[in-house]
Amino acid sequence: MLLVAIVAATVMTGIRWTRRGGDWDLVLSVAMWGVLGGIVGARLYHVVTSWNEVPDEWWGPFAVWKGGLGVWGGIAGGVLAGAIVVHRRGESIFAFMDVVAPGLLLAQGIGRWGNWFNQELFGKPTDLPWGLEISPENRPDGYFADPTFHPTFLYEFVWDLAGVGLLLWVERRFRIKPPGLFCLYVAWYTLGRATFEEHLRIDPSHHIAGFRLNAWVAMGLFVAAVAGFVWAQRRTLDVWPAPRPRQAAAGGPKMAVPKGRVRSGR
């Protein structure tokens, strides 16, 4: 499901970027390095915030096959790696962030379906018609008698798809200065995590002042995203900087020499 999510985000971003005059080469480079940065960031976040779940061996921090990839670290690592690639190409990082925002949200929604296959990260017990049946060996301690649980992955999938539609509508309806759309993406996603999803999930998590750690992270990022959006719209920069034209290939037009700079022959 992560591979499907990566392909979906790459295709959507590529279409959006090329329509603005960019090229596919940059999109594919960002996708490649962004995925690698995302894996590293996701693992680092898990190791730092869930150290008690890391195997007590020298290879423990690297044991991704034992589970443990944090979405917050994955997004941060992927965005950082992608920003470096965009900067090295001489393009606007903020402009590319707005282009990739809907694709990232789509990818997060698709990737969540992996929780269904793994029977993990579900919510509290429920008898609703769409309750998720969990095998006894995958139920947390204290919930062995409860057969069905809230499918939080499904709730997030629906929330993310609605967010994709909202972002595309806002982009068409209003003149958003970059990285305003990216800030709205972060605000929308964290709003869903902080207001209902983290209150339903029953998987192990550190708690601070009665709230799950991820809920605090979501609330902090929501405030930062709203502040970032306000800052972006108050900037004097134009709405959308155009991508830089591609350099001419070798053998193409030569650089003109200004008059008065040509040495006379001897």
C-alpha cells in the first residue's frame, strides 16, 4: 500500500508541476530522495518517541522489519530531502511544496490501508455496522472479549480524501501564496488526528497530561500550520513564481559576447 501511495502522489504531483511549466525529471528526483528521507525520518521518530518498543540489541534502531515507522518523522524527512533536491535545481521550494501538498495527503490516505491488512492501529471497541473484526491474537490486553473495533484507518482515509478535494477547490477558488496550500494540508491533516482519531486509537502510546503523544504533536503542528498560512498570505511575494526554464543542451545556442569584449587577433 505504501508503494501504491508513492506512485499516486508522484503522478498527481507530476501532472500538477508540468502544468505549471515544470518538468517530470525534478518530480521523479524528489520522489526518489523524498521516499528515502521519509523512511529515515519515520524510523528516527519511532525510535525517539517509542524507545521501549525498540529491540534491545545493537541492530534494534534499524529493525524496521519489527515495525515502527512514525508518520510525523516520515513527512518531515521526506519534505526535507525533497526541499534539498528542489533547491539544488534552482526552483522555488515554497512553490513545489504547494504542488506536492494534495499528493501527500492522498498518499497518506492510501497508505493507511496497510493497517487493515496488518490489523493494527485500530480504535476502541464498537458494535457499529462498519466495525472492524480483529483476530484475538491482534487484540490489545484487556480487549480479548471485544470482536469488532473502530476502523480508524478508514476514518483517516475518508478525511484525507475530503482534504484533497478541499485543497484543490481552495487552490482554484482563491489566490493562495505559497507555501499557503501546504500549510492548509498540514492544518487539515492534524485537525483530524487531534480532534477524533487519536481519541479513538488504543494502541500503545506515551501519554502527557492525559493526552497521547501524537495528539500533542498534532495540536502543535496545527497551530504552526495556521501561523505559517497567515505568514505566507501576508508576504509581498507574487502568488506563483514560474519554474526556471531548462538549460540548453550542449551544442545548442552559444552565449553572445558583448561588443567591446572581443580581443583583436595578433
